[in-house]
Amino acid sequence: MSPVADLYQHRITKGELAPDPVQARAISRLNQLADELAKPASSGFFGLGGKPAPPKGVYLWGGVGRGKSMMMDLFFDAVKASPKRRVHFHDFMLATHAFIHDWRQKTQDERRKHPAHVRGSGDDPIPPTAKHIADSARLLCFDEFHVTSITDAMILGRLFEQLFDRGVVVVATSNRHPDDLYTDGINRQLFLPFIEELKQRLDVIHIDAEKDYRLERLSAAPVYITPLGPEANTAMDEAFNRLTGGAKTEAVDLEVQGRTLHAGRTAHGVARFTFAELCTRPLGAADFLAIARNFHTVLIENVPQLSSEKRNEAARFVTLIDALYESKTKLVMSAAAEPDDLYPAGDGAFEFERTASRLHEMRSDDYLAAERVDVAEAD
């Protein structure tokens, strides 16, 4: 049985992917891991108590557009490990810090009654945090593994050591080799043991394909489509199919500051929204940054001409474009007019000029080829 390799070959046969020897080698390793994880946990995947160690995970790294997210999609869809969880690394760390904070607020009695309680851990929040995570996922898949925060760096070593000891298998994608994580960070020498642990527990595979598939697909047709109408709708459909390889769409719910942001049409790191979905509802910077973190490419359709009568919608649109621009998230958009004519006159037109300038830049080859930037959560 070759679950991941079969899916990969199926997409090549359908013409959705082109054969790539670098990707094929990575797929072979992911396929091996999927086979190992298909075995029941009782056959020995937990390190605690002297049982055999779990199989080695996989760390895929390389430049943008080389197919890392696509391969993660195929692996996660195919693998039979249960329970399994896929999450953007930034959001994983936000949830981890929140759990640690909540644990510290609990009384000793509340901690003892909690399912994550670990006997003998005392006031140390890391063992119960690791147990909480391990209980929810035998397999953890991380998108965009990237460490910039000292608060993250200082807990990762102990947290992941205990996750590995509990039999958790990790698969991650990143734009950086493990040796380049947290480069120039404060007290980086304290982070180095975690890097070595990561390299021992995961097979590090460089996806060094010469072709940037994402850029090729983005450059195949205009990314700013105007005017609105049937032709624009068809162009947006074609762009979404091209960028996702015709993959089946799925709905994704993003947790943002205690509420849920629904993304109804997503596939392979691409999300599709209407202007109304994003800008007529009471969304803000935190929502748009969550979208930027979780999707490398965003399609926004049916952007109308704006005016002072739509100042609230225009303000949200400005915030949305700022979030996408700062993170170098790629944008495909259908609009009623060219950027300079989207907000032609009235109160707010002058302030919109920066947004128009950014929309122009987001169509450029340099922007489309730029590496994504990790963005912090909004207050």
C-alpha cells in the first residue's frame, strides 16, 4: 500500500502536477512514514515506560512555491494516524501559551482534577501542557515552522522533548533549515539543544527544486482582474483551480481571540472570499492577520468601487490589504476598477492612495516572488 505516493501519482496522471524528482523523493519518505503510522499505537509508539520510540518525523524545508504545502496536504489526507492534527506553527504556539497561562491560574485542586495533570510536576506547566497536546494528537503537522519570539524559543526545547517522549510524531514545513531557526535571537545558545533534538527526531529534507510552481501559476494570468462581470467571475474560477490544482475545497474555521472566523472555500493553502464576506462584517486586524498566517494566497472577488458612503467597508478593506501586504501573502482580486479608481473621490479618498499603491505593487513579479513574512497577532 502506498497511500501518499498513490495520491501524488494520481494528481500527476490528471495533469494537476508535473513530475518532479525532488518532490518524488520527499513523497517516498512521507509514504514510508504514513505506512509506519498506519500500525496501531499498541505496537509500540510511546517512549514513556521503556516502550519503543515512535518513528522519525519529517521536516521539509525550502523556498516558496516548491510544493511543501502540497506534499503536506497529500500526506495529511492519506495518513491513517489517529488522532492527528494540522496547524500553523504560529497558532500552535499561541494556543500553547494560552494553556500555560490558564494552567498557572488554576488552584492545586483544579490541577489535580484536570485531564492534563501529571503527577509530580508541581508548579511546572510544561508537563501538563505536553500531556494536553499529546492526548489530542498522535501526529502533529506544522505549517510554516518558524521561530522568532524569545518566549517561544525558551519553552520549545522542554515542550518538544516531552512530546517526543510521549510518542508524538512531528511533520513540518519551513522556509528555513533547522540550523537557521531563531537566527540572531536573544539567548540563542539556549535554543541550540532544541535544534539538535529536532534534527535527531526528524529527517530533514531539502526541497531544492529549481522551479517555483506557485509563482508559475500566479504569473500564468493577471492577478488583478477588472471590470467585474461574467468574464471576471470565470477568470477567478480559473485562477482558483490553477492555484489549487483542482483540489477539492474544504471549509476551515480559524480561532481568533476567542471567536471563530469561517473560511468556506480553501485548498492547498489558498483561500477564496468575497469582498462582502471580509469587509461588510465586523472583522478587524486580528482576523485579517489570521488569514494571512494560515493561507499563502488569498482570492478576493467582487470588490466594488468605494466611497465615503461605504467608509466602514473601505476601512476594513484597507486593514485587510495591509495585513496581506505586510506578510507578503499573494493576492488575486476581481474589482470594479483599477486600484487608482477604486476610491475616486470623497472623504477617505486621500488615505486610500497608499492602499492603491500597495495593490499595484502586489501585482508585480518582485512581490509575487517574495518570501512570506511571519506576522504577529494583533492586539
